[in-house]
Amino acid sequence: MKHLFENWKNYLTESYINIYLDQLKEKGVAAGSVVYDYEFGKPQFVEILSVDEKGVKFTDGTFGGFISLYEALELVNAGKNGGWVSTLEPPDYLKDLKLTFPEKKINERLALKPGPKGWELYRELIAKAYADAPEYDPDAASSFKNLEPFINNMFKKIQSRVDVEFVDYDPYENDQDMRKQVAETGVLKIWEGGTQHPIFSHETNLKLRAVHDYMAHIQAIGSSGTGFDMKGEIQAYNTHLKTIPPSSAGALFTEVVGQASFFLTYGYFPEQKIAFLPGFDYFNIGIVDGYDIVGKELVKTED
């Protein structure tokens, strides 16, 4: 009798699993698919990595997770009320942004090598472009404004993992010190000083710093994070780039790579600017107009 009961229980379990798998597939949740996550109101892209009898593994490009089949069904049934929705039809919010998605994908391979003709020259070119850029370019304003909902979205996700505290002093000696303190205390401290942002409120600007520091120097590259150097900032930029609309890539490049290049070149933090930095490929870091890449070094293009 006990043997029969176990067989019947296993049969029911397998039947439910197959039903769950079929229902998830019908809702567009399958390995390799992408869904919209409405957990925080505005949709965020989530890639489904695997779906099997054990559950559903997923990532939004920065954070990942694993849930049971039943939990996944609850999400798709919730839909736009805090759940998942198939990406077969774009949501109204993304339609309103009038995004134009680039044909080429983000290239995360580091195109240059360390040295005066590699990342150092690249950094210096960006720093000069930032210095020469206007303080406020009206044509760039919408690209910066469109970053705000994605900053707020990512900040909420970070708050579910660490406590964020804004302080009036520089809280860390270096990136290793940051990771060590956050690991020990569960608190990420963010310096609240600096210049006012022409587009973002002071609160949004601080949220962006928190998002950048967490994604760049704690979360990025597995759990080891990245450094406060040029390589680390570029790796951070590539990580953050996955979470925003492509139309805002130029704004993010200015905010992250532009400001970091200026600071690392001139030794002080620049004024906030609302402008694009022309001549740089925002999706393939290292490519510069007027230069060829030869042996992972920048060489001026011959006329």
C-alpha cells in the first residue's frame, strides 16, 4: 500500500510539473525568452535562462534569481500588476519613449590594452571631449530625462540587497575597502556632496551614484566587483548599459565614462553636463572616430 501511495504521489507531482511547464510556455516563459518585469511599476527586461522541473532561472542583466514553477506562474498571472508579461507586444511606456534599438549588440570585450596608446589615450580623448562639451545641450536633455525611471527601478532593487546611507564625507579608501565594509555591515555609503545636476533632482543624482557604485564596484564581474580605475569604470558602464533604453546610452556615457575620464585625467571632479560626447561608440567601448585599433592600440587614421 505504501509503495502504491508513493507511486501515486509521484504521478501527481509529475503531472502538476508538466501542467506548470505547459502553462509557462504558453505565457512566453521559456529558456532564452525575454519578459517584462513590472515589479516596480515601470517595466524592466528580464531574460529567462532556464525552465525545468526544478524552477525558473532568470536575470535582468545585473541581478539574477531562481524561483519555483509555482512562483513563476504567480508572476505571469499577476501580469502588469507587479508580475511578468511576454515581450511579444511592447508596453505603452516603452512605446512612448520612441526607442530605436541598435542593430549591433553591446561589445563587452575590452578593445584596447593598458598603456599610453591604449586606455590612457582613450581616457584622455574622452576627458578633453568632456571639457569641450557645452554645459547644457537641449538636444541631449531627453536622453538624460529618460534615464530617471530606470535609475529609480534599479535603486529599489539595490535596496532589497543592501541598506543605502548618504553621508557628507568620502566613506571608502578604495574599491576593496568599499566591498569589505559593505560585506561586513550590509550598508552601502554614498557621498552626497558635489555639484547639482541640471536635469536630475539631488535625490535622483544620489540614487544614480548608489546604482553605479553597487553595479560597478560590488555586483559587477561576479562578486569581485571592479576597481575605481578606467577599466573598472568601463566594465561598470557596460553592466549598467544593459538596464537602460538604448536612446539613453549617450547620456550614460557622459555620466559614467565621461566624468570618470575627466577625474582620472585632471584629478578633480568636473561640473555636471547635459551633453553628448561625439566621436565615441557608446556600444563598442574603445572605438573612436579618426582612429584605427591596431594591436589593441589607437592609431590615427591616415587620410
